[in-house]
Amino acid sequence: MLAGVVPDKAPTQAPERDIVETAVAAGQFNTLAKVLQAAGLVETLKGKGPFTVFAPTDEAFAKLPAGTLDSLLRPENKDRLTAILTYHVVPGKLLAADVVKQNSLKTVQGGSLRVSVKAGSNVLVDNARLVKTDILCSNGVIHVIDSVVLPQGN
């Protein structure tokens, strides 16, 4: 296990909840659920997958500059919001052990997340630190990050 990264406890059976259900049940992804709804991505992330989601917590969304979230939630900014959210999703199921072996990960948005392991075994995707990993879902895996990551140009 990587120091500073807390994996979810290994399940004794296959997970029954999909990515969206798991995130909602966790209670720390209310903002993520709200923006996924606004972008029309809930059904996608409830789909077959598999997906790897780097999920920002409510605290991560709170770090955005004042007014940013409200602006992104406006209907005229739906494409930008969708691009930001799909930048947090990688096709396939990548556990933390797989993530740290990569230098970059191609996202559903089309850009690539940079992966780096820093002193103390902190794992970063772009500028966000992985704070909890390997939360297994029926259609993929969630890794919790402490910041919202933005694709180039956003």
C-alpha cells in the first residue's frame, strides 16, 4: 500500500452499487452528484463501463474560485461542465496499483491526466492528490481526489 493513500477495504463479494450509487451513498460527493445531473452524465456513469473515476469531494469543489461552480451550472455552460467532468473519467477499471505505473491516463474527455508519485508516496493526478483509492463499484472503481482537475483550456 502507498503511504498517504488509503484504499477502500476489499469487498468480500462483488460490489452491487454502480459508481453513481456508491458516490451518493458515501455522502461526501453531493456536489459531484449535482454537477453530474446538470451535465446529463448520471446515466452514462450508471452504464456498463467499466470506468475509473477520479472523484472530487465536496471540499474539493469548495476550493474552486468563488462563482465558478454557479457559472458552470448555467445551461449555456453545459458543454464546458461536461468537458470538465469527463476529464475525471478514464475508460476501463484501473486500481491504484495500475494508476501509479502510468505517466498519464487518457480521459473520456480526450485529454490526459498526468500521474506522478511525490515524496512520501503521495500520488497526484494533475494537481489533485489521491486521498482514498480502490472503491470498487459494479461498473468500475472510484479514486477520491482532493481537488477538481481541469483540462487544458478550461
